[in-house]
Amino acid sequence: MKRRLFVSAGIAGLTSSLIASCASNTTESTVTNVGTLSKGNIIHQVYFWLKEGITEEEEKDFLGFFRLLKTVPGIKSIYVGKPAPTNPRPVVDNSFSYSITVSYEGMDEINVYEVHPIHLDAIEKYKKYWVKVEVRDSEVIDI
């Protein structure tokens, strides 16, 4: 499977747009949450726009999507966030509802994640809550 790499934007967004971590519930997670990234690691960022008019209860249910995803094997770290209250600028798009940033050692791990039954089942269960999803994948480089 061919992937488009978004190198320049992905790494900068890793620290600036993330607010909350899924790692707080570590008892059900296989995530190691290693804090450093190295050349060749993959950063998988996904942005979700939730449907207008969903209830607070439905939004809380949607968060179960992220709890399921963090149990997929091969994840190096995983973070979930909401749009940060940064200063409006033409280059900033804070129109999304939630984001998830997942890192992997390399392409082998993200290729497993993409087709893993937990990932695919979670999408089927929770896709009823979103109207749009965008993915940005980056490969860490040395500069």
C-alpha cells in the first residue's frame, strides 16, 4: 500500500495541537508511550469532524473509539486532543472536533495497524458519529 508522506507539517503539529493523552488508562493499553521519536518512525495524525447535533452522551461514547484503538499492537505512543485555543491565522485550521496522533517504529507497524481487526471494528462501531476524517502520515527525518 502506497502512502503519501506529509513530513513538514506532521512533526510540528505533534506537540502544538495535542491536549489530552489516552495514556491515562494504562491498564487496558499495549502502548509503551516512549517519549522520543527517531528517524524512520511514523507519525499518524487523524482529524475527526463530528456530526452537528450529537448529544454529550454520544460524544462521550465516541471517545471509546480512541480507547479501543490504543489496544492495537505495535503502537509506540498515542495522544488524543481537541483544537487548541491558538491565535487565529490563515495557516491554522481548528475546525476539527478531535485529533489522534499515533507513532510507530516504522512502516511495518502502521501497516499492521491499518488492517488490524480492532482498528477496523472500531471504525465500524464509531463512524456513525463523524462526517469527515482526514489523515496525515509523516516519516521522521534527520535535519
